[in-house]
Amino acid sequence: MNLIALIKERAKYYKCLACSQALADCDVKLLNEADAHCTVEVTCAKCGVSFVAVLLLKKAKHPDGLPKAASEGPISSDELLDVHEHLSRFNGSFHELVRWRSPRRRSV
């Protein structure tokens, strides 16, 4: 998906500064693109008001844009059942369930 298509897809979650209508069908024109940001002109499809927005761009942490696990494919039904069984046997708080322990930190 190109940058303009991504911005237009996300625009539906925002409202026009002038008429407060959703920017679902807005027109987006790329004015400038740099490493960390881009500048776009957005025109509301409802009232026609245009405004300029500067958007920060977050680079993907992985070359393909996906975490390693996502590149291995979808979660299988067996994996989902394993998680379900683990959760049904687990007796503790949510905090204990999701706590991550660093390999460098050792319990004493």
C-alpha cells in the first residue's frame, strides 16, 4: 500500500476541522516527504476546506514490516487450543500472566 492510500484509509477516523464530518472520502495531496515525516494537503469531501498536516512516519522494525512471528504464518488451531488449555489451568493475576522476565535478570 502506498503512502497516500494509507493516509486516505486512516483519514476516516478523523474529522474535518471546519465541518466536523469524517474525512472518509477526502482528497490527499503529498506536498513533501522526508525520512521522519511527510506534509500533506487534505481536502474535505463534504465542505471542500483544505488544510495542511504534518505526519510523523514510524519506520518498521523489520525489513518486511512484520514481526518475525507474523512472517511464520497465521496461528494454527492447535496453537490456539494450547493457549486455551494453558489459560484454563492458570491460577493467578493478569499481571503474572503477561509478565516478561529478562534473561539477564535472575531470580534470587
